[in-house]
Amino acid sequence: MHIVFLEIDTEAEWAVCSLGPAFLAGVAREAGHSAELLRIGSDWTNEHVVRMVSNREPDLLGMSLTSRQWLRGREIAGLLREAGDWPMIAGGLHATFSPERVLEAPGFDAVCLGEGEAPFVALLAHLSSGGQIRDASLRNIWVDGGTHPGLAPPIPEIDSIPFMARDMLDEHPGVVHMATQRGCPFPCTYCAARMYDQLYEGIGSYGRRRSVENVMAELTAIANAGPLHYVIFLDDTFTIHHPWVFEFCEVFPRKAGVGFSIHARAETMNPKLIDALARAGCKHVVYGVESGSERIRRDVMKRPVSNDRLIDVFRRTREAGIMATANYMLGIPGEKPADLVATMELHSDLRPLDFGYFVFYPFPGTQLFELCRQNGYLPEKWEEMPARHDRSILDLPDLSPEDITNAYAKWGRIREAETRARTVVKRN
């Protein structure tokens, strides 16, 4: 069978495509099937989309969806169903935590819930033997018109999963993206990563990490196939299990010897670990700060880390020669105008080299989504409103839309001012 995975660009092209299709293409090819990626540009006309899909003669279309991709993905699915009879399956966060809504939309014949490798291979075997997608009876594969299929346990030996198919990621030459783990032990209320662990409660352990040996084997294979200049580790928190990280820091310089970046939580970092990462070649750490209000982090987001700890970790990261990026949210349920100011004040103390700022969106499946629904913060037609970085869809009691818009604009001015200041320093 020939599978075409559709990557849906929304506001602009993403730096890297969804990881899910890259893993699924790996297992599909191992099972004797072919797979390719088609990136649907945000400016493509309907006619161009249909022509590009048709030219590839797919036996199956796959679409990995986040909530930010959902509205555009739904539009594309309906368009393709009108133009042809290609069977289509959706996976990813949005399909896993809002499956009924996806199945209601024209074009989608099935959704894959949770971890997809084993269910996807089983589906391909079913289709190859003459079955139809809508008569599939497989765990994790919820077909249109059917009932919840139940979940198979996650693959216990994560090292047994084939490496990602690199041609599915649309990477820049020499810069590769890696994932070393699945699941997250932290109870953050705004993030769907933790919800995967809860999804599999009583079924199996979703939280697993690849061996350092397996990670290095993939990097060696990449280096043997082409240039390897920099590695971006996409794990939500790379620094969860310190013995694993210290082993990685000893092996990586000898086996790879290139720079790399990670995502980390300040509460998982200490001076010894920061120094080990720096010696191993870490050039960049992205920290989720989220809010400058300890009350919001502790009581709303379940992130009980103090501002003092954040300031200390950013300082130590900077002193180790590692670039630190801070990510912030605004428009969080429970925030007041003073909390927006507190985040900007903490930013001044953290002194990150770069930062990102995003308006909060309640992703289905998260605890904060349920809080917003129960408290009436979600508008009546919230599902028809795009999930954007720059505006809120919520009706919050303590923040007006103008409060959030003004704060977002101020972050833009802060970025412009800091960029100018860095430019002056470099010139001098």
C-alpha cells in the first residue's frame, strides 16, 4: 500500500513536521509498504491541494493533528472527500482527545487513539487483505460509525520501534530532530503530554525512555547517511532522569561531537547537571516559565517552582555558556492584570537571550480545558474559533480581551527593544 501523510501548515510553515508520521512511515516501510509526505502550504488553493494529492495516487491518507491544525485539517479533509474516495485516518493530540468531533467531520473515516505504531501496521494489514477502513475492528482505531475500540498497551520495549523516517520531517540539511522518550511524569494542567499517561492508566506504562545506546545508534545512522551538524531534542523535559542524562553526556561527545539543544524544567536542573550538559555540547536550553506569578504556577498550572529557583537556574545556565530561552503564557485562567505585569518583571530578572510568548489556549484533554468548560469560560462556538498564539478565545472573569491584547503587544515591544540592544552590543 502507498500511504501519503498530509502535513497541514496553518499560519506559516513549521520548522519541523509532525513526528507521528515519521514514526508511522518507519513501521509501514518495515512492513513492506511505501509512504511519503505532502506538506499542504497555508496558501495552497483547493485545486492545487486536490491535484497534488491525486498525483500521488494514495491508497491511504494520514493526517496528524494538533488543535492548532484542526480547522484547516478539517477543511482539507472535506475538500478531498468531495474530490475523491481516498480513505483517511487522523491521529495526534487532537484526534486522541477529541475523537468524536473529528469523526463527525466529512472526510475522516477513522481516528487513531494514542500510540499509533502497532495499530497502524495492523490497519495496513487489514486493508492489504481486502478489508475496508470502516469495517476494521482493531484496538486504538476508532472508525466512523463505530464504538470506542479500546486501547492496546503501549509498546513495552521502546528501543524496538524503528527510527523515524527522516524524509517525513522536512529538516534542514545537517540539523536533525530527535525524540528520546514518551510520556511525562509532571501534572501540568495546561499540557496534553501528561494526558497520554492518564489515557493508559490501567492498561500499561506510557512513560518510557530509549536507551542511550539506541539514541546514539540513530545519530550514527544519520551521520553515515549525510551531514550531522546539530541535534534538536524535542522531549518535553530532557532532564527528567538524571542517571540517563549523565550517561548521555558522557557518550554523546565521543559518538556525535556536535552541538545540541534541549527543553528542560528549572526544577530538574542543578549546577552539576548544567555543567555536564555544557561539557557534552549543549548550546541551548528552552525553559517553560509560563508565568511570573508563583500563585498562578502553583495553584492553576501545578508548577510549584519559585521565582528564585528560576532566576538561579537561568543565571547558572548563562554562566555555563548555554543560551537560555524562556517561554511565557498570558491569558491563563485565574490570571489578573497584576499577574501579567509579574511575568514581565520576572523576565527582566531571568535575562534570557531569547523568549517566546503565547496566549493560552485550552487544549482538549487537559485539566485546564475541563476547568474552562465547567466555569463557562469557553464561548458557545469555541470549536469554530482558530487556536492562535496572539489572541484568546476565552471569556475570563478577571482579564478582558483588551488586557490580553495589550499585554501581547507589550511583549512585542519588549522583543523589539531587546533585539535592538543586542544589535548595538554586537556592533560595539
